[in-house]
Amino acid sequence: MTLFRKNLARFWPIWGLYALIWVVLLPAGVLLRRDVWDKGNAWEFPLVLLDGSRNMALVLAFLFGILCAMAVFSYLYSARSVGMLHALPMRREGLFLTNYLSGLAFLWVPNFAVFLLALAAEALNGTVVFSSLFTWLVVTCLLCLFFYSFAVFCAMFTGHILALPAFYLILNFLASVITYLLESIAREFLFGFNGAVWAEKWAMWFTPSLKLLRSTGLDYTGSTPRYFGLGLVTLYALIGLVLAGIALAVYHRRQLERAGDVITVGWVRPVFRYGMALCWAIALGAFFYSIFYTLLPRGAWTLLGWMLLWGAAGCFIAEMLLKKRFWVFKTSWKGCVIFLVCLVAAMATLELDLLGFERRVPDAAQVKTVEIRGISSAPYDSADYLNFSTSDPQTIEEITSLHSSITDRKDELEAVQASGISTESWISQSNGLDLQVETSTSVRLCYELTDGTVLERRYDLPIRQEDLEDASSPAARLDRLINQPQVASEIYFGSIGETARLVDAALVNLYNPEDDSYGFEYLPSELLEPLLEAIQADMAEGNLGRRYLLEDQERMDNCCYADLELTFRLDQTGVSGGTAPAATASTYTVTITLQKSAVHTMEVLKDYSYAFLSQAEMDQLNRN
């Protein structure tokens, strides 16, 4: 108890500042809202401090958790103080628990005091909602328990006071940062790599600050706001207790004479050395590769060169920190060479595709469904960025054939990407019209296989006129795929369902030469049914919804300026009469660029044009 009271008295500025901040935020905040205080405010206000970007409980627990740990275990970082305290007639377990509990008291005692003050403030305002304040108290205490215990866990592995906050900050975000950087590097070494969702999910669990920030907050769907995520907060608090137990075990075997060392636990020293080397190789290697990519050849081997340079630097600097001297090359070069050889072997395994990642194309019979997305095409309507999913065996076979043609031309496609030369090219015609002769588009494939696994790939394809004329090229295969009638219908109408009903239609982007403006016209309700039948007939015949990967002469000749805007009601109740926009709450709008090849649709519009179009608009439609 003497040591406990001494800690409270010696480090009062820490818990005093923590208490002051919460007094200003909660009890004082309640009193300042006295003029507008009601049951709704009393219910919501304490919970707001636990929500999203306003989650002050998370921010303060994160900051003061490390401050408290640094304070109560500061004696471990000086040879004189650590020798003096461990000469006292007290077991290491008692010394650890006394300091651990006193640091936790720095956070929990102010929390209870603020809770009581907030209750009194709400009582003075005339309305008290105990459950909200109690939720604030529980969540805040659990967050403090986790972050403080995590900081104490970090404190047991170092003997340097400045290393403790560095380790605490790094370990809090290391998993997500490393996962992001590894995915960036994998995109350079693995052709078609799009990301690893499973790795991102696991990394988020090992990044507690972000996980708690994104998975907790307030739910406003009910009559009163409700806090969600208490189970997650409780789980992390239990993890905090486990970390405190591990910290006690490490403290029991801690080498006291290592006070002042960056790492005090023997088996952690090589982990620190090569872990730091790996982090430097990944982080700084990718950083300098991105800076100098315009000066050096782009590609995996250039990136590997930067990784080797900074990996070696990280290895030697880690050794300097461990041995507390600068001249360490003579004794540590062998370990550095072994690390660099392992790094080269790992990266070569990826680049040479020894695992078969790049060559893998699923058999069509093994595919349950496939989603293709990210394809940029003209005209620019609801399908300008194609996203559709299919389980049709014929379409799946077309997609796997496209995938195979892409992997077969891996070297060519990687060379285009590594060149860094823009693939966007236009030529001007004598009539003043610019035609596109070269561009690129991305293709993202997501297969759901019959065994339940998921396979994802992403490719950047150059699109050139000569590629479209070569039937075996990926560009030509892609062009045929997206222009299949069933694919076009799925792209435009796949999201509305079978029960949707067309309730409004309008012609938009109609040019009026009299005042050089663009307008729109709603079509009469009696036109809706024959118009929809004509659109469906044209799509089934491939006359409407034609996609163009290049803005070439064919696209310019066939596509009109005017678009059809179709509004569908997703249920069949309360359908409008067709002369005004339907309510947007239960509607879905599809925009389709009119094309001269859509003979059925054009015929319907021309038959009714005299009834609702001006002469100028009718002339334009006839010209198109």
C-alpha cells in the first residue's frame, strides 16, 4: 500500500489531467446543455462520446494507457532505480501487481468519479438516464483496461523509456500497415494479384484501434440511439487481461541488468533484429520505388533492389540499437547476408510463379458463379463501368477463355505495364472529330468455385484497334463477352428484379439548336409498355446496349447524344401515372444511350414523336 500511495502521489498530473478532460467533456457538457436538456439528450449525449470519430473514450484510453504504463514502470529503465526497488523485501509478483493496479487506478478511479458527477449534473438538469451513463462507464473502463494492459505488455520487453511508446504505437498498427505494403509489393511480383481479403480481415483484428473504431458506435435505427459493439470491447478487455498475465510471466524472468537496453528478453532480440530489417525492406523499399519509378525501370526486380538495400540498412541499425554501438558490421554481416538471401528467395518464388498463382485459371465446370467488374467502355450510361455476375455455363466458359488468353500473354502485358508509357491515344479527323485508337481498361474477376473457395484476379488490358481485329486477343474476347445479348441485359436490368415495373421514361440530352441547349422530355404513360417491349427485343437481338472499348468511328456513327432514362418501381404498389418522376425511395433508374441500330426502339419513338416532341427534337431524332 505504501508503494501504491506513492505512485498516486508521485504521478498525480497524469490521472489529474485525465480526470479534468473527462469532467469538461461529460459533467460540464451536461450542464452546458441545461437549456435544451430533455430525455432524448440525456439518452444520447453520454453515448456520443463512444461513437465513431467522436469516440473520445477510445482516444483517451489509447493515449493515457501508455502514459500510465510509462509512469508506474519507469523504474525498470534505470539501473539504479531497478536495483533499489528490487532490493526491497517484496516478491516480483507483488511489485508487478502493485504497479499494475496503481496504473489502472489512474484511469478507473477518475472514470467512477466522472460517472457520479455526470449523474449529479443530469439530476440538476431535471432528467437522468442511468443506462446511458452506465454504458459509458463500462465501455470506458474496458477500453482503459485493454490499452493499459497492452502498454504494460510492451513495457516488459524493453529497458529503454523511449522505446516503450515506439513499440506501443508500432504494434498497435503494424499488422494493417504491413498487410497493405505486402499487398502493394505482391501486385508487382504477382501478375493478376488483386488483394487478399482474408489477410485484411485478420490484420484488422490485430489492429485494435481501427477495429474498435470501425466496429463500435451508435445505432440510430430505433426510437432511441443504442450502443453496439459491447461484446467486441469485452473481448479486447479479456485479451488485455491475458496480455497482463503474459507481462507478469515475462517480468518474473526479466534480466534486471539489461536496464537501458532496447530489448531485455533474449529470445526477442533476433525477432527484433530481423523483424525491423523486414519492415524496413517492405516499407522503405516500396517508398523509394514509388519515388524513383520515373527514373528507373519499372518492375519487380527494381523493387527487389530497393528492398535489399533498405533491408540491409534495417538489419545493421537494429544491431546498433541492440548492442548500443555503431561498429557492428564485423559481427552481424553473416546474419544480414542470410536474411537478404531469404528475401531474394521469397521474392523470386513470387516473380517466377513457382507456386502457380499466375497460371491458375479455374476450369469452367468448377465455377459456380463469376463476377466481372471494373471494365470501362462507351457509351457513358448505366453500363459505362461494367459490373455483372453470372452462373450461366456458356458465359462462364467465355470468361475462363478470356482469363486464359490473358495469362498466355503475361509477358506482353507486363512489358506494356512496366514501360510506364501512357496507352491513351487519339487521332484527329478532317471533320474535326477525334477518334480514340488506343486506351486501357481493368478487368476484375471474382470466381466462386463449387468447393466454396473464392479466386480473385485483376488485370490491366491495353485496348488497340489491331487487338480488336485479332479474334484470339484478350481485347477481342472481352469485346465479344460484354456484347453478348444476355450479358447486356444483365448489366442494365440485372439489379431490378422480375417484379419491378416501368413507371416513367424520359428522353434526356435532347439538343435544341434554337437556343443551343440540352433538355429532356417525359414520355406519356401509354408509351411505356410498347417501349419496354421494344427495348427488350433490341437487346435480345444485340441492337441496343452495344458497348465499345474504343471511341472509334463505329461508336460515333451508331450512338446518339440522347439517352433513355427508365425509372422502375421495385414494388407494384402505388404506381405513378407515368407523367412525373416516381418516388425515389422505392425506385431504380436505368440510363441507356440510344443507338441507331436499335430498330424496334427507334420505331416506337418515331411513331409517338409527333405527340410530344418539338419539331427540332423530332428532326434530331430522325437524323440520329
